[in-house]
Amino acid sequence: MAAANVANAGFLDRERTVARPGFNRWLVPPCALAIHLCIGMAYGFSVFWIPLSKAIGITKSVACPKDASILYYLTTTTCDWKIAMLQTWIYGLFFVFLGSAAALWGGWLERVGPRKAGVVAAFCWCGGILIMALGVDRHQLWMVWLGAAVGGIGLGLGYISPVSTLIKWFPDRRGMATGMAIMGFGGGAMIGAPLADRLMKHFAGATSVGVVQALLVLAAIYFVFMMSGALGYRLPPTNWKPARWNPDTARKPLVTQGQVHLSVAWRTPQFWLVWGVLTLNVGAGIGILSMASPILQEVFGGQLIGVNASFEQLSPTQLGSIAAIAAGFTGLLSLFNIAGRIFWASLSDKIGRKTTYNVFFILGIVLYASIPWTAASGSLALFVLFFGIILSMYGGGFATIPAYLADLFGTKMVGAIHGRLLTAWSTAGVLGPVVVGYIRQYQLDHGVARAKVYSSTMYVLAGFLVLGLICNLLVRPVAQRNFMTAADLARLDAESHETTVPAATAAPDAVATSPGWLVAAAWLAVGIPIAWGVWMTLQKAFVLFGL
């Protein structure tokens, strides 16, 4: 019966993705990275704002009428768009639809498996980029926004597609496994932004800024990588576990022995406490990230180029020089962000998720509160180091949360629960930048010097972390009454067809053995772009210290 069900299953169905004995689980993380490195370019779309603001004028922007309404901008073909209409709306649509898609279709993903979800993510993300390219070509802003919305759905499905799969393959290293994948999302812009910049320069000419062609090339590259990753996904057989691993002796505090359904999990106090933990950790981090460049420039001013002058006293040429240095600063922060995702998530396998978040909050409170001191003392090295550690914990928070959820609620529906929890990201994405921006503007309006306007901001963000620490300390094991019964588990397995593929049965298209060259090739396919992105980022970061 099981073999018949597998034979009748479609190519993208869950039953066809169960690995044969001998499959090397280290082939799965590169598949996840292939998808996350592509969708992570969502962070790098700022590289398009300035060229798009000159899409009509080519060399300089063609201004629209001063009284032009938003409806006018949506369809005009005679004047250029404002950067704010691109930045605010495209980023907003990306991440609102990311959170919404992850929350709405997380349960569907658990039923159909990662291959089908990954394929849909590839079509949505790359299709959204194509729609955006068409909108740029026809100069229709509404089409660009539509493409961002479609792409956002791909972001959500692509982001959560590997979570439960990796946790099932690596029950002994949950944090490390999800950290490797989610590291890719942080690294996507590190690769995609410089690549897009080079593509635009290559295709730019007398009649084009090169954005359309760059988007088309990126969509093609991303589609190949994402489809390869999606089709490479494999699920472990039911009840599979690594050799010589005993889950009973490896069990840590807060790690549940039961399974909680999505419909129950989001009603528990643990879910909302962890939701608060993620919101406050990410809110503080993204507040810093959104203003990293102006903070460095306004706090240190002429010191960055060896001139004894404040930011307000610098000439336009000097301002351009420190802007280039600030770009190196943001690049260095992206490396800390990426490294933190794998470092902190892996560390959480040793010390536990709750302890890891306690470290985030306690260390974070100290660092945020110390930033004004580093600025006042003029210590650029300490300022950069403290910001780097803060951003590593920001990335580490994203990477550790799926394993935290698996510990609390079990692995059966962790992908769906993670998708629902990502609404915290959407909330934090508004909360952090708004708080930082409002406080900054309020102080500037009241005559506070630019070099000092961020002191109050740091103390407020430290307050975020105090609240996050309280939420984390209140997390307790999930009550047993919330666990699914044996009958509930059997019904859930039947819906996802897990019971039709016992451990000894192989899917016809699964790999029987995993030769070493295949594992090496898979890692090289994602490792080479990562290495290139790191090198490009380091070149910019060297400017920060005059190297």
C-alpha cells in the first residue's frame, strides 16, 4: 500500500521526497542556503533606489508637478519616482507579505512538504522580480508595487520552507542546522547588492539606467538556484534519528517530549512570551540597523577622516568621504549579522535556547547603555565592536528562534508555528525604526547636537531589552494538556501522508547513496557566492579603518 501511494504521488508531493537509506543529511543545508541566499536580496534592494529615481531622466531626476497625488505617481510615464515611494513601499510590501504568507500557509507547507513549498516560493519571488522589471520598463509604479507583493509571498514561503525539515534531519543540532539556513537570508544582500550594482553599470547607457536588465538577470539566476534547492530537499523517514544519538540522554530543560498542534500552540502563553522575546530583540536590533550609517557619521563627524570638526561643519566633499566610510561600517555590520546567526544558534545547542536569549538581553542592555560612553570618549574601535556584537545578537535571535519553538512545541508543526511567529518580525520592523526615527527628529527639533541625539535612543532600546528579558524569564515548559494525543498524531500523519512511507521504503526519485563529491559540489555551489560576497563586503569595510 505504501509503495503504491508513493508510485501514484506527483513529483512535487511529500511522499516523493523521503530519502533512501544512505542519504547524507549534510546535503540538505546547502539546499536551504540556495533558497535563502536568493530571497535575502530583499535586504539589498536599496541598491536600486537611486537609479530608479532617474529612470526617465537617466542622468538626473525629472521632477513631477509639486501638487502630484499618489495616484498620479502610480501611472505617470513622464516624470521620475521619489525614492521614498520606492523604499517605504517596496520594503513594506516585502516584509508585510513575508509575515502574512508565512503565517497563512505555514500549515499547508507542513502538509505538502518542503519541495512543493520551495518551488512555489521560487515562482513567486522570481515572478515578483519579473513583474517589477516590467513595471520599471513601462514606468508603472503600481506594477512595481504588485511585483513586491508577489515577491513577498515567495519570501515568506521560502523563509520557512527548510525549518522543520532541517530540525528533523538534525535533532541533535537544531540550532546549528537552522542557523546555517537563516544565515543565508542575512547574506543574500551581501551577494546580491554588489552583483546588481555591477549588472546595472554593465547595462546602463544613454537611454537606460540598467535596472530592467539587472532585474531580469537576477530573476534568472535566482530561479535556477531556488529550483535546485527546492528539488534537492529530502525528508527523513518517519521516526528517523542520527546514529548513536539518544534523545533521552540528550534532553535539556524546556525540551518537550510531546507535540503541540498549530491551532493550540498560538493560544499558549509560551507562544506569546516567545513572540514578545523576538519582537523586542529584533525591534532593538533593526532600530539600530536602520540608522547605522547616519549614527556613525553624525556621532564621529570629521574624526572619521582625521579632521577636527563636527558633522555640521564638514564640506560637501568631506561629507562624501565619510559617507563612503559609513558604507564600510554597514557592510561590516552585515558580516557580524551573518556570523552571529550561525555562532549563536550553534551555541544554543550547548547552553539551551532560553539561556542564549538571556545572554542576548543582558549583554545587549550593557552594550546599548555603553554606546553613548564610547561616542563621548571618541573610541571608534569600541563603538564599532559594540555595534558588531549587537548586530550579531540581532541575527542570532532570528536563527535561534526556530529551535526554541521546536523545544517548546515539538517538531511536527514547528514550520507552521514559526510562520505564525514571524508576525513578530513585521511588528518589530515598524516598531524599531519608528522609535529611533521619532526620537532622533524630536531631539533635533529641540536643538540637541547631532553627535548627542542618539544617547536617549540607546537607553530606550535598552529598555526594550529589559522587557524582552522579563518575557524570556517567564517562559516555562508547555503544559501536558496541550499535547496532541496518539489519535491526533495519527490523523495529522495521515493528512501529510507520513504513515504511507515507513523507514524502509524509498521514494523512486530519492538518492540511494550520497557520494562525497555530491556533498562537496553542493557546498561549493553556495560557498563560492558567499565567499565572493564576504570579500566584496570586506573591501568596503577596510575603508572604515583607513586600510
